[in-house]
Amino acid sequence: MTDPVIRKIRKEDLENGFLTTLDSLRKTSDIDKNKAEEIFEKINSNPDYLIAIAEMDGKVVGSTTLLIEQKFIHKGGLVGHIEDVVVDKNFQGQKIGEKIMKYLLETAKNEGCYKTILDCADDVKPFYEKLGFKQVANELRFDHV
């Protein structure tokens, strides 16, 4: 088995496993191709929005999103927000998620973020704590739908 290549998403990844990998979070692979490309172009045009993917043998098997928020506090400091950490069910347990996370944490650091935060369910807390995350607060959520 080869090690995954961790890199920024490219448009061709939409049809090369990215959308089906997201199915492990929520059904995504049935999105209209034109809509998927429209979303990709919007995300790709924002330098503060990065989707990293893990590629093995030419196929996307994992991905994670990093959003960078500019603050007024901390003298205009930057905060990284991690979302949608996912590894294809067929490739879990191979440290792919860890490799993508380390890539994004290094990216956030290099971009000047003073902290990086994420929300997660209790059952995956040990995964993030192993990477150095600490529980600081509780998430509250308001659903608009």
C-alpha cells in the first residue's frame, strides 16, 4: 500500500472520489455536476478557504476543510476553523485523517493563525486530542431550517 499524497483539491477531484468520499459524512455524490463545479469555483476563488484531499493510487480517499477567519481582536489575528474531516470508509484506520489534519494544522500555522478550532462528536474526541486539541468550550447550534 502506498502512502497518501496530501494536497489542495483540484477540479478534476470532484469526479475522482472526492464527492463519494464525502458520502461517509452525508450523501453528496448525487449532487448535480454543474452545481458541484459552481461550488468548487466559488471555494477555489477564496484564498481563506482550503480543501485538502488525500489521494492514493490516483483516487481521492479523504478530505478536510480549513477556513481562515480574520479577527479584529488579537490585533487582527487569524483563526483557523476545521470542518468536514472525512476518510472513505474503505480506507479508515490507515492514519489518513491524521495526515490530512497535520497538513492543515501546518498550513494554518504558516498562514499566521494563532489558533485552530473545530467541533466534533464525543466519540471522535480522542482522535483530535491525540493531535493536540484540547476541549475548551461547548458548542451550541441554531438550525435555520
